[in-house]
Amino acid sequence: AGITPDIVTLSKSISGYGLPMSLCLFRDELDMWRPGEHNGTFRGNNPAFVTATAALETYWRDGTLRDRTLRRAATVEAALTELGTEAAPRGRGLVWGLEFEDGERAAAVCRRAFELGLLVETSGPRDEVVKLLPPLTVTDDELDEGLGILARAVRHTA
């Protein structure tokens, strides 16, 4: 995106095995902490650090994850574009949103998707975006099933 941030924060189950973990990444020149100075009761989860290290070593040792993610991203984009609704797809990688004119329609799509077995939620300033956040480990079959459920939910609420 052409952005060079000073600080980036990340969180959720980024440890690789579903354990909660968060990170604060910042430029070297902003590192004012001395060893042992940055601590507290909520600053460490050793099992999450260990599993995150294993996940990074496993998934980033070659281009397999990147290539698979790009291929699956193309699948998501094509499926959302094929819906041909008034909703506009937008996204990158496996983070996608389906933007509707209003939040009521997006909420209806989420409710119907849930009834059909898919958990999605809304975002955006008016909750008008149905967001899709499949894990990087999603299989092709799981992705196809989820996209099919979403398509049915969109059609059902038209």
C-alpha cells in the first residue's frame, strides 16, 4: 500500500494454534525500552509465543502459504463478483468485505448466513459491510462451502 508505519499492532489468534496473542511492532529507532523494562501481568503468554514461532517457521519457510493465499483470494474475489448484487466486493488477501447500501441488508445477510451455518459479521461506519475473514489455513473445500452459503444468504435476502 506504499505505507511505512512507525508502529503496527496485531492481535487475535495469530499464535498459529488458536491461542490469543498480540504484538506491537515498531521501528528500531523507537525502541526506548531496556531489557526487562517492558513487562507487566498481561504482557506475556509463553505457550502463544512458542506456538507462534512454530507457525512462523512452518508457514513462512517458503512461498507455499503466500501462493495458496493469493490463489484463494482470487477465488473469493471471483465468487463475490459473480453475486452480481448491488453489493460491492473489496478486499485483499483473505480479508474481504461485501459492501451493501445499508446496514439492514448486511445484517439480514449475516443472519441468514448464520442460519445456514456460516458465521460472518458486519463492519463499516453504518454496519453496511459483510466481512469475510477465513483463516489462512482454510481448505479449498471449506472456502467453497462458505462462499456457497454466503451466496445463498445474499440471494435469500434480495
